[in-house]
Amino acid sequence: MSAVGIDAIEIWTGKLELDLPNTFAPAKNEDPEKYTKGLGLQTSSFPDTYEDIVTMGANAAKRLMDRKDLMPDDIGRIDVATESAFDNSKPVSTYIAGCLERVHDGDFHHANKGERKFACVSGTQSIDDAYNWIRAGRHRGRSALVIATDTALYARGDPGEATQGAGAVAMLISEDPSLVELSNEQGYGSADETDFLKPNQQFPSVDGKRSMQVYLARMREAVEDFESVAWDMQPEDFAYIPFHTPFPGMVRKAGLLGYRHTIRDTEVEDELAEQIGRQPREAEYDDWEAYEEAIRAYMDQLKDTDEYLDWYDRVIEPTLDISRRVGNWYTGSVHVARASALKHALETDRSLAGEKLLIGSYGSGAQAEIHAETVQDGWREEIEALSIDEQLERRYDISYEEYEKVHDAHNHDMDREVEEFTQPEGEFVHAGWGRMNERK
Ligand code: HMG
């Protein structure tokens, strides 16, 4: 069978922006550098009071269908990944399909629709489902639409408040993709965790510090699992490594995991072998813990070396450009990081076709997935078509008082009369929960 992967991508940002160092930090009486240097954020995207997960997802998907000249008949599957759903029965994909049917000829009556849930990793899981559906030959030549859409809001006063964001990423999964081919090599790290959860509540209950440790632990397990199917890979094999980015400071800590493959270097392996008394690959189970300890100590020493810092600047830093300006988009976050990396390649006129990306997805609760992708010949045209810079520039910069109003409105209180800060421009807008969204 021919290659299967992501053919096209569209990003829709919430239309408001909150300036963290200049608006949020003074209101919270905090040092702005905590946000810019510590968390690595400048602004976050917020949904206006007529935007929600359905409108943002439908607007991203409409743009993608228009650009790729697609009709509903071309789509055999629509999966929405979200952790901001408002309906426990009807999947968000049906609401979005309803919007799209109102502006395209035809309908999605023969498309399989669903909603995927596993915190932020469900965007990647939906891509995996689409990949498997196509690979199994059940797609009848059609493509799958995957939409990751979230309003990532925290209760006011929660430490997570600084990392909020809102937006949607629509992705078309097809045979012979233009953007990236997915490989069947994957690694997982998964365990029952309770550091971040939303049991029947709008805002998450979070143990922020622990959530960072859980992210790193699961991601490390996923990398180890990935190594078992891709033993000979080295850090320089990957042009970029986009990680799930709740805030760039988290990726600064995770970056080292992308460098772990240096332990494959024979000299390093010998050094580690000396520490545990035998070659790692011959290690018995009991030695394994000691070997892992030795790796951790070795990696810890690496993190301040020029060699590592140079690698980080080339391979990880470019994945964070958009995230710094939009905050956490939960399910869309790692896909924004991939787009950011490819945009960087375009802006630096880098030739990328045939090069590999290593994608580190993560969802609280908790599961990490590592997989590799190969950039395809059509990547440049696909990334040139993105309008994310314009969208970011056009956001309305809210004051702290306006932020409080918007935050209240999105606390499932959108059906009362609320002020709007921008004008809809030929897009789907919220018309009341459970009702069809209008186009204005
Ligand atoms: P906090 O506790 O308020 O912040 O919130 P802090 O005091 O730890 O400071 C943050 C960083 O800024 C630290 O850097 C400080 O040193 C630094 P670090 O030491 O960690 O490298 N800092 C400064 N730097 C320069 N100048 C200053 C200054 N002050 C401090 N003046 C916390 C941080 C992450 C706890 C909070 O934002 C939070 O709870 N966030 C939500 C949870 C989260 O994002 N967790 C991340 C991992 S879990 C995940 O990614 C999954 C998720 O996306 C959900 C899902 O999967 O569905 C969240």
C-alpha cells in the first residue's frame, strides 16, 4: 500500500489574546519574567464569547476543506479529539459535521463519526485510528478528518491559569499525503494517574508540580518503548522533535529525552557498562534499574554541555514559536508544535523533504506516545498555505477586566447576553448549547 499520513493541516486560533507579562502578571502582582523566562510564554489565545470548541473546530475544518477542494463525500471518517466536551452523549464531530453540511454540497451520512478522549494525547490517538482505518483498507479511497479542539481554561487563581489557551487544529489523513508520512513504529508509556482530571467539572483539578513529573516519567517510558522498535536511531536522525507543549518551559525539561539516543554511541555505552559491570544489552533484569540510574546520571551531566544546547536550539526550540504566543491548546498542542517546526523550516529556507520528525505526544491521566514521521515532497505548499501569523496578529488584546468577563462567559455560561470583543467574519458562531451553530 502507498504511504499514509497527514495530507493537510489548518489552524484556527481563538480571536482574543491575553498578554501575560504586560496584563496578567501586573494584575497577579507577579514578576513578568516568571511567565516569559520561567514558563516561556508571551501571550495566550482566548475564544471570544461567540466562539466554542464546535465553532473553532468547524472553522478550521471548513478552511481545510475549501483549500483542498473537498466535498463531504471525500471524507469517510470524522474524529474529534477534545477534553472540553459539553455533551456526554452526542459527539462533538456530529455538531461540526452539521456546520460543514450547511456550507458544502452533500452530506456526511456515510461517514463514521466519533469523539476520542484521553486528555491531550487524544489528537494523536485519532490520527492513529485514521491511519489504522486506511491501512486496513476500510476507507474506500476516502480520507479521514481529525479535529483537535479545546478551550483549555483553569479556575481563576489556579497556577495553571497562566498556561491557558484555545484553538483548533484540523488535519486530513490520507493515502499519498502531502505533508508527513506516518510510520508504524510507536512507543507508549501509560499508567493510571490522578494529577490532572475533570470529573464532571468545567475546570480541571490539578496538582501542577506532580503533573510535570508524571509527564516526564510517562514520556521517558514511551521513549524507552520506542527504542525497543527503533534501536539504531540517533538524535541527529530527526530534523525536529515536537513535544506536547502545555508551556514551553515543560518542553525545556522534556528535551533531554529526545537526546537519549546518544547512549547508543559505543563509547558512551562502554562507559555506562563499566558503571554497572556488564554490557547493557546483556543486562539481567536486576541490572536494568542500575543501568537506568546510570543513564539518568549521564543525561543529567549532558544538559549543560554546548553540544546538547546547540542540538536543543536546532531541533526543539523552533517547535515552540507558536506555542509561546497561544498557550496550551490541549489536544491540538503537539500538532501546533509540529506546524511551528515546519514553519521554521520554511522561513529558514530549509530543504526538508525526506527528513524525519519524532513526535512526543502526551495526555494527563496519563499516557505518552512517541512516533516517527517522514516529511513529504508537498510540505512546503501545505505550510505556505497556513494563515496562523495573520490570525495571531489580528487577535484583540484584552484588558484584565475584559479577561475576567470572557473567562466567566466560558464557564458554561455562554447562553446569557455577553459582550463580544471582535466581529465574526463569515464564520460559524455559537448559537446556544445543543443548537446548530450559525454562520455570520
Ligand atoms: P507555578 O507553580 O505558579 O510556577 O506554576 P513556578 O513557581 O513553578 O514557576 C514556573 C517556572 O518559572 C519555574 O521554572 C520557576 O523557577 C520560574 P523551573 O524551575 O520549573 O524551570 N520562575 C521564574 N523565572 C524567571 N524569573 C522569575 C521567576 N519566577 C519563577 N521571576 C505550574 C507552574 C506548571 C505548576 C502551573 O503552571 C500549572 O499547574 N500548570 C497546569 C498543569 C501543567 O501544565 N502541567 C504540565 C505537565 S501535564 C500536561 O502537560 C498535560 C496537560 O496539558 C493536560 C492534558 O493532558 O490534558 C496540562
